[in-house]
Amino acid sequence: MEISAKYTPSDIEKKWLEYWNENECFASVPDGRPPYTIVIPPPNVTGVLHMGHMLNNTIQDVLIRRARMLGYNACWVPGTDHASIATEAKVVAMLREKGISKHQLTREEFLKYAFEWKEKYGGIILHQLRRLGASCDWKRTTFTMDEAYYRAVIRVFVDLYNKGYIYRGLRMINWDCEARTALSNEEVIYSDEGEKVTFYYVRYFIKGSNDYLTVATVRPETIMGDVAVAVNPTDERYAHLVGKTAIVPIIGREVPIIADEYVDKEFGTGCLKVTPAHDPNDYEIGLRHNLPVIDTLNDDGTLNERCEVPEFVGLDRFKVRKLMRQKLEEAGVLVKTEDAITRVGRSERTNSVVEPRLSLQWFIRMKEISAKALEVVEKGDIQLHPAKFINTYRHWMENVKDWCISRQLWWGHRIPAYYYGEGTDDYVVAETLEEAVELARQKSGNAALTAADLRQDPDVLDTWASSWLWPLQVFGGFNDECFDRKRGKIDFSKNAELSYYYPTEVLVTAPEILFFWVARMIIAGMEYAEKIPFKHVYLTGIVRDKLGRKMSKSLGNSPDPEQLMATYGTDAVRVGMLFSSPAGNDLLFDEKLCEQGRNFANKIWNAYRLIQGWTSEAREMNPSEASAVEWFGHQLSAAVREIDDLFSKYRISEALMVVYDLIWDKFCSWYLEWMKPAYGGHIAERALVASKDYFADLMKLLHPFMPFITEELYSYLEGGKGLLMNARWPEAGEIAEAVLHDFAKSCEIVTAIRNFRAQNQISPRERITLYVKPEHKAILTHRNISMILKLGGLANIDVLDDVTSNAKTFLAGGVEFIYPISEDALDVDAELAKVQSELDYTRGFLDSVMKKLSNERFMQNAPEQVKQNELKKKQDAETKIEALTMRLEQLNKLKIKQ
């Protein structure tokens, strides 16, 4: 088959995407092979591909493609998450453009628009993942609001409620005023640098006197909700005021001055305004002192009538903050203002400043249900890569708080609670309306109740309260046939797919959702399957730009992945991402990495074209060909062993670099140059077969990283007889260390010869003869002498019995090479300076090695191989010093003679 002269990635990608998809090459069904399962972290249905997706899904594809080649039944399940807050915001924005307000619509009308939006835009990211080459079983694509998945989420809510884990309660929660919904603690984010805020120092006068307390606050708009002023009971400055009454500025409310240990004497003025409706710590103080709660905010962040300032009613909280400064100044109670940097909580979804708010919400009791999820990670049943995240995981799990799972939205899984009366306990929880009616009749004692008498809770569940079931429900774990509702457990014997594919092998995700999602999937797995959901968790870093900044639209430093793929080719972008992405560490992305990937692809393409152009003849391999074939076989085996070891440790970026070095340096730069016949010549038939076999193995090793170009080139090698994606992963054979050592020595010699030629301006076409001393004549029978002669551009290497001073010398591989020249051609002073400089450097190097070898701690703790390497450095340096010293003596004699 003829191959084009130029590598055109777009044509090849289109060809193989169509072939893989039309032939359902990635489909998986249970069979006799061992399974290797990955479930995709479902991207938001609102999403489009960004650099984080590129990294995460490339890593997953690398793992699943290699597993397929290792003989596993590889199953990668794709899907999308309904993303309650993000999707509802998109739909609301779409409606606004049409002149429609959400509040003009019924719930059913709004959901109709939402599903229309999902059908139109929800598949974009999956299409982009296909273009990336993601080898998912696309028939298994799951959406978290598919009918079966929806039922599973409701079923788990009911089960946890019946088990006593879910409850409804009035608690201080995080409120997103833009999305108008509650948030869990984990959905509140804080900037690493903090944010600038202003402290307002305000006088609270004491009733009946001119005395006052000064209170510092960053939220003057909440002053109208104050119900007390608190001081520390041990603070002598204010002890005489405890029990007296303070006057709240602007509104004149009389509030008690109380003592509470929560107050920090050293912070601010040591006085704290207590606003139980708008601060979680104030709420706890209020409970201890039986204080009233005055909520002055509406759910959209505007002030309500309870603020007692008519002109503030209906105004946004931040606008009121500015107006309060003027009011406080006019009232003569603003002492001063100070700017400071502090932590400000913002909504992960909308970036709106989060408002603490007292609200009736649904919660999961997390302490008891989380215990096993901590245990399985600490025991190593689930391994985190890198392991440093175990401490983070442990800290979260040991300090877990009850999880607020209700959201005041319409898009999502509606909470299956049904109210039949006005009392706080007048509700039932059931999977269906019919079951709810029956339960309500029993609980109320009113047998006449009908479905029309019940009102379903309007709230939906937190998105994470559906996605925590992902590894189980993508295989139907909560379906009727296998979920035991009485026990609240999954019966694996009644679900063949779940029994085969679960637990999954590895989860690839980001550290920032280690608790959001990873921990909760483990909790769900232990609660319902009594099995871990995955054996390994590979945690990627954040993709940053080359300056270390997080990528964002506002900075304009986030490239479009599709544009990158169009410019450089998908394979090039895939390896560009992985060239510098160690697990758990941030990736500093530079577009030059994609350029490097493209250059690599061109190198591979041209290497195949070179081999394809060779012609063979029916003869035995000559010594040079035989040596090359023997060496690369051992080199390949050593690389396969190293690559397998790195994959076992999830050091994927390092595994790629081994493959990259093996192909670019060892194969292209050394093997092909060594094996390449002279112009018009031929190589032995066995040598050509071996070269093509080696190239095929290289394509197998590279395939998980660069699936398109490798599949294409393999099709030329095999003549279309089989797919590379299903080929067997290479196995490490015999590794002769002596052969590898000799090759490394030969490379060192050839490199030194090339450098010597360049320094002395010897034409690459001129074949020169070098000499060695009698004690180094073993080089003449070195197994790779043919390689040294060929790649060094030498006519010969001979022994020089009488070493003259009229020569230039260099050391390589423990051998001193001599290049005789005429006396006139030798600049003795320059040569003396060069040799003296090299001698000084080598002595300094030997000193550093000797310091290490004389370090008792190093010699006791260093691995044996490391110590042997240092001893070898010592030996080589001593040999070099001896040769350089002799050379100096020769040159000095010549200088005297001149």
C-alpha cells in the first residue's frame, strides 16, 4: 500500500472516527475476559470542551485503550450530568432573550423549555469527546435525568429517609441569591488570595447614657437584623456593661448586651453585633441565649419590610451597604472605615457572594453513613494517586457535616415528599404518588385522602445527590429487578452486567471534587453494594497557562481545544497535554507542546516512509545488521518493562516520555540510521522484517496516546488485516544488560566523534581515521564497531603504537581517541588551555562524587543501584584525569621543543 508523502491528520482522523463509530469498535458486553471498567465523570450537559476536559478524558482514553490491548474487556461508559443550577441558569437566560420570565411559567412549561434546550445543546460535549478519540461504548451513554436514572435517585432518597439518614430541618444554610437556591458547604468557594472588604466601625449607644460600644462589621446592611451585642465574659473592658441595653443604630431597636465565649477579644474591638438570621455563628449564639431571629433579606438578596427602613425595601443588599455608610455618617455613629483582605464565600456555580440564611431544608446525616468510606481508603482498598491526597480526604471525612441536599430549582430530581396538611410533620416520603396517598392515609388517619389533597415538595435535589449513584446506576443497580427495597441493598445475583463490570477499575477526576463526588460515590457504594465503586482514583492537576495562571475566559488565556486539534491534529494535542501532566500536579500548558506533538507525529510518519522505501535481499544479516537488531530487541524489552511499571503506578506522563524517547531517540536517531542501507543498497530480508516488527510494536506502545496516526500506520503494516486497537500489547522479553551497556558506550563514542568533527570543522562527508593506544585496542572488536564507524563517519579506527604530540585527542566511553595532525596545524597553546580546562572540570566533578561517597548517611540509605552509579562515575573520572594528565605532559614537552 502506498503512503502519502505528507502526514495530514484531519483526513486520517475523519477516516478512523467514522470507521470506529460505524463498526461500534468500542462496544462491550460481558464475556469470559476479565473486565476493565471506567465510568466517565459526566460533564455538565451545558458544557463545551475545555482544556480540563481534554486532559481528563485523554488520560481515561489512554488507560482504556491500553487495557483493551492487554486483553481486558474494556468498557468506558460515557454520559452527561443534568447540572441543576448551571442548566437552569442557561434556560432562564434563553427565556429572557425571548422576553419570557421563569415566573410567568408553570413548572411543567418551564421543564418543557428545559428539555428542548437539552436536546438542542446537550450533546455538544459528547460529540467533541468523540473527536478527541474517546473510545467509549457510546451505546451506553447515560444522562442523569434519563427515566431509569431518575427513578433510581428517587428510590435512594426514599430508602435513606426510611433508614433515618434523611431529615427535614430549619438550619443555617448557604444561600445563592442569584440562583435563589441553597448550597452545600462544598459548593461555596473561596479565593486563595482573599478579597478586599471594608470594615465599618459603628457606635452602639448604651440606653440611658452617653456611653457606647464600638462594633466593627463588614456587612452594615444586616444591622437592621441585630438582636444583641456580645462581648467575651473575660473581657474586663466591657464587664460592667453586660446585662445592659444597647441601641441599634438607624432603627433604634433596644437589644441586650450579652457575654459569650465565642467572641474573640483580640479581633476588631472585641464587641460583636449578633444577627442570627444572617450569620451561622450568630445563629448558634442566638440559640444559646434564646434570642429572636429577624430575617431582613428576600431570597433574591433584596431587603424586605422587616429591615424597618422603608427606602431600603426592595433594594439589593450591596446597594444598601453603600447607602448605610451615608446613613451612619448622618447619624453620627460611624467612627471610621478600614479596608482589609478576608475570605469571601462565593457560589461555585454563579460566583455570587453567598448569603448565610436560616431555611427549612432537607439534609443527609453524614457521620454514620460515611464511616466505611473513610476506612476503605485508609486501608488501601481504594488507592489515591498521588497518595498525598489521603490526608485531605481524611480531614474532610473526619470533619464531615450534614449535607444539605435540597435546592430551590425546577430542573432536577424533584424531592419525593408529599404534604397533606399544614403542620411541620404533615408529610410522607414515597417513590410514587400512589404510594404517597396510601402512606398519608395511614399517617393522618384520614382514609378519605386522595391524590388531589397532596402537594409535592417543590424543591429538587442537589446535583451531587444524583451523580453519587453514577457507577452503580449506569449498570442499572437500582432497577426493580435487582434492588431489594426491604433491605435497602442491591442484589448482584439479579444483575449480570453490574456483577461483571462493578467495581470499576479507576476513576479519573479532579482533586477539587474529591469530597463533592468521589467520597460520596464511595459512601453510596458501601451503603448499597457493600463494595467499593473503584479500585483507583487518579487525580489530575489544574491546567494553567505557561505563566502559572488558571485558565479563564476573562484572562483570554484559555485556548479552544477544537481549534488546537484543527491546527495541530488531535494526536498532537493529546500528547501535548500529557508531556507535562504528572498526577495531582498542575499542568503548565504551552501551545508549543502541541507543536512538539505535531513534530513527533511527522517524525513517526517519515520513519515509516523510510522503512517502506527499503529493499531487501535474500541473505544472512551482516554483523552490523545483526548487532542493530539484537540491541533494539533488548532496548524495546527494557522500555516495555519500564512503561508497564509506570502504568502500574499511574505515572502516565512519564510512561509517555519513555515511549517518546524510545521512538524519537533510540529508534529514529540510532536504530534507523544504523540500519539504513547505503544509497542504492539493500538490507537482509530478516533485518527488514525485524525493523517492521519493531515499528509495529512501537505503534502498539504509542497507540493509547496517539490513536489516529498509529492506527493508520498499522493498517499499512498489516495490510488492513486487523485493527491496532485490538492488537496485543507488547510483552517484555529478555533484557541483556551487557548489550544495553555496550550500546550506551557506543552512543557516547559516536556523539563525542561528531562533536570533535564539528569543533574541528571536519566535513561530514570526509571519512577520517582515528587511533587509540594499545591499551584501548579492545574497541576494535567491540560488538558495535560497525555502528561507531558508520555513524561516526570514520574510515577506520587503528592502534597507534608511538603516540606523538602532534595530535588532537578526546575521551569517550573510557577510550582516548587520537587524531594526528601536522605540527603546523596544531595550536599548542589553545590545545593546552582546552585540556587544562577539561582537567579542572573533571577534578571538580570527582570531588563532588567523592563527597557523596564519603557521606555515611548517603551510603547507608541510597539504593544499591544509585551507589553503583556513583562508583562508576568515580572510576570514569579517575580514568579521564589520568588520560588528560598524560596529554598535558605531552603538550608541554611539545611546547618546550617548539
